[in-house]
Amino acid sequence: MELSTTREDHLIAWLTALAVAIHLIEAALPSPLPGVKPGLANVITIVVLMRFGWRTAAWVSLLRVLVSGLLLGTFLSPTFALSLGGALCSVAILWLALQLGRGGFGPVGYSVLAALAHMTGQFGIAYTLFIPHPGLLHLLPVLLTLALLFGTTSGILARSMLKGFDNA
Amino acid sequence: MPRYLHYFAVLVVAFLISACSRPQPGVQEQQFVAFGTLISVTLYAVDEQQAQRAFQELEAYFNQLHHDWHAWEPSPLVELNQALATQGAAEVPAVILPLITPAQRLSIASGGLFNPAMGGLFALWGFQSDDPPRTPPADAEINSLLAQHPSMADLQLNGTTLRTTNPAVKLDFGAFAKGYAAQLGCKRLQQLGIDNAIVAVAGDIHVIGNRGERAWRVGVRHPRTPGIIASTELHDGESISTSGDYERYFDVDNIRYHHLLDPRTGYPARGAISVTVINNDGATADASASALFIAGVEHWAEVAKAMGVDQVMLIDIEGEAHLTPAMAARLRIEGDPAPELYIQELP
Amino acid sequence: MRDWLTKADMLLLLFVTGLVVWLYVAIWGADTAALEVEIWSRGERVQTLPLAEDRLLSVAGVLGDSHIEIKHAEARFVDSPCSNKLCVLHGALRHAGETTACLPNQVSLRILGRDPRYDAINF
């Protein structure tokens, strides 16, 4: 038996691979604050969301976390839990934004929402599961500020990529 | 523009969610002086009127306990001691009766390090008096008292009659009364229909219930520098007690004479600077904190085992912390600089 | 501009920036601005003062006046008519829930805050 694959399946595979590559490169880079990464893989999620819709974006996002976890050897470790929690939160907020936004948001809007949700989700998991110290709460606004900046940047990058597809 | 109404709705919902998660007050606090120390009581989820009634009730209750158990001012305990010294036997007043058996059990388990029969020694040093001492008592006085070996094993309780074979026995429950009282205070609050409270009688704290969505948080004072050395969360029915050489002391020629007296030498114990114990029984926590302080860094683990306590932190004279695994698992070290930590299994 | 950001994006950015600023105020501001020092004497609450305002004050106790200093968002005993001066040695209080007392004079200080770091101090 042969599994029939569509053109879209191939595209999803390629985009997931690209997202995983970005994820791995970021994981290798040193970070001033533990857990703080620019989240450039978010660019891919947003591009897929705008092009192929939420279902595909959710697949790419979750596959990215799973595959990166397996490749980095962090599968089912705390790092993986943080990654997965963040991804689930951002996928959920994107669904909500699509439902309530009725297509009013552009790539930057989706990207900012996804980045903030990702950070909040990670923070929530870190706080409840690993270090429930009230002092940690002081980091939250700082982390969200960074998420806001990175989210905007990723959104602009995603828009450029989409533009590139249109021109190609 | 109906589309933007939707964004607006999202924003409002988001704002409401964040606003609701702000902590609600619902906390009532009171401080008062009793037992010769500062007592602080915090209640959660109680209306103000009920809280005020409870505070008044509790203050009166603690003053009553303080009077009943007072070891040198005219009190039921002083009368009991006089009767024991002169007749060798006495009827125990109802307010003192519940103290005798636990005091005896804890004293024997501690190998006599917690020794409430040594009231004579405590009186000699006079740390508990309103006019604190400035010099140690004479060696001869201490030695003649130690030679008589007053011990809780000299006492036999039969119904409500207490007999002693040793006229030197003089009861003083100072080393565990505060821990016991903190727990009794919580019991009294429960009778008043209050289920969430923390009662702190200086170094002895007992909690019931919680503080809303979180547990009660307690900081342990650093024995040397200002501030906190560690903190932990206490759950329903738990007690924490700390005994330290900084509570009552005087210095002579750079030697610190503090109130934690070693019943074997008659002098302040030298093996530690503070001991913290968590246990479900307030009297046990308080008595064992004193006894383990006296046991010192060499022998505390054996005495802890014998007294049935497994959550202990001892700070030795170098400022290093020795913890049982159960204590290490729940304590958050906050001291700055952080002390060296040694985890020690009980034998 | 219109090409890069939709109207909804702009509204969202504005709102999210506002939310983050509010979070800074709510979480960081609570530490100093919202903290207060409660002063008790002889079992009565005598004064509640903001920790952010520097001042020196005397509070009458059983033996006489205790002198208390509030400075740089910290409160401490500078002098008290007791013999061992444990209250002065205890040093400055700055976190919600911290407490210290001059027992002989029956004067105590406690830092109040919305979510105290400690509900009680084991001393």
C-alpha cells in the first residue's frame, strides 16, 4: 500500500522542517535569561496560518515542538513541557483571534498574540510546576515586554515572507 | 463597524480576567503582649466583627494561660511546686494537668535535655524575669542544684495526684508552653467557628486552614544578621518552633550567656545558635527545638529520632545549616549570604 | 503603514502595550508604593504610615518613647528604652509581613502589603 500525499502535505513537511531548523538554531544560541528566546519559529506558524489556515498552523506548531524535543533529547523533560505549553497556548489564542477577529488581524497582530500567549503559557507552567515563588512574578512584565518586541519582529518577518510568496 | 465591537469584547474579557485574579484582602490581624512576648494572630475569611470578638477572647485566654502556668509569680503552678517541695505530693490543678504527661514523655524521650523539672536552675539564671540578668549565677549554687538531679522521672502521676521522690523538682514549663499555647489558641479559634488562622507566640507558630488559595507562609529569622534565613509554607494543623541564642541573653567579656541552659552543666548550651522544628504537635515542636539546641551539632540527630521529629534545621556556631531530608524538601533558604547546607539522615 | 498593520493590529498593539505597562505598575509598584508600616503599642494599633515617605517618629510605650525611622522604604528601631536593644539590633524591615518588636516597651512594627511575603515570622 502506498500513502498518497498531496502537494499540501509536502509543503507542511517542508515548513515544519524549516521551523524545526530555526528552533534548533535558537536552542544552540546562548540566552541572557533562561527560557527567553526570540521565537523565530513563530514566523513559520504565522505564515502557515495566513496561507493554509489554523488547522495546518496548529499541526506545524505542535509537530515542530515534538520533533525538536526528540532531536534535542529533551522529549518529556521540563524544557519540553515548557515548549509544549507555550505552543498549545499560542495555537489556542490564534484560534480565538480567528473566531473573534473575523479576519481583521494581519500577520503582526497574530504574531504578537501568539508570542504573548506562548510566553504566558510557559510562565504559567514554570510557576505552577517548577518554582511557585511569588518573586518570580516580578519577571512576568519583563518577559511580556520581550515577547511583545519579538512578536512584532516575527510578524514583520512573516509579512515579508508572505509578500515574497506573492511575488514569486 | 460591528467588527471592532468584537475586539472590544475580547479586550474587556481579558481585562476582567486579569482584574479578578488580584488577591482579595479578607485578612484580619491583631498583635498583643502576653506570655512576656509578642503574640500575633492573623485570620482569613472572617468578618471584622467576628474577628474582633475572637481577638479579645484569645488575648484573655492567653493571659489566663500565662497566669496559670507562671513559674514564679503567685499562680497555680507556684502553689503546686510549693506543695511538692514540702509534702512530696499534691493535687494537680485542672489547668496544669494536661501539661504533666506530655512534659514527662518528651523529657524522657529527650534523655533529659528538655527538663521542665529544672525550674530551680531557670530561676537561678533569671532569664524570664522582667529585669533581665547581667551576670551568671555563682558556680556553687549551680553545682548544688545539679547534684540533686531533679528530673521528670522523679514524678508519678496517679489520677490527679502528683508525687515526687525528689524535693529538688520544681516544674517550669517555659521551654514548651509557648508552642503548646499557640496550638491551644488555634483550638480556641476553631471553637469560635474560625477555620483559617495563624497564631504566632514569638518563636512558636501554629496554623489551621490556609490563607485563601495559598498556604500560610512563615519566615524563620536569621540568628545573626537582620532578616530571614529560610521560609516555608505551613499546612493545616502544623506547628513550627525556633529556639535561638539571640532571644534572651547577656554578654560578659564577649561571652554570650543565653537562656537555653544545658541541664547537664547548668550553663548555656554551646553546640548551636538556632534550631527550627516543624511538627504536627506544638508542644513537641517547642520542646524538641530546645532539646536539639542543647544536644548541639554532634548529637541532634539521635535526639530528634528519639523525640519522633523528622523536620529539623540546626544552625551551628559557624552559621552552617544542618537539615533533615524532610526539612530540606520543604524549606526555601533565603539567607544572604546563603548558609552552607548539610543534609543529614536521622539514624 | 496600512500595508503593514491593519486597524485591528494597531488597536491590539496599543492595548497590549497598555496591559504590559499596567502589569509593571501592579506587580512592581506593589513592592514599595503600596507598602505601609503598622505601629503597635501596648496592644493597640497606633499608626499606619506609608513606607515610601521618610520620617522619624517617637512612639510612647510602657517604659518610655521608642524611636522609629522610616527611610529608603525601610523601617527600623533607632532607639528604645529597653536594656538589651534587641529591637535595634534586629535591623531594618522592608518586605511585607516582616515584623519586629521592642518587647519590654511593648512597641512593635509590621510591614503591610497586599500579598505579604510572610504571614508570620518565627523568631
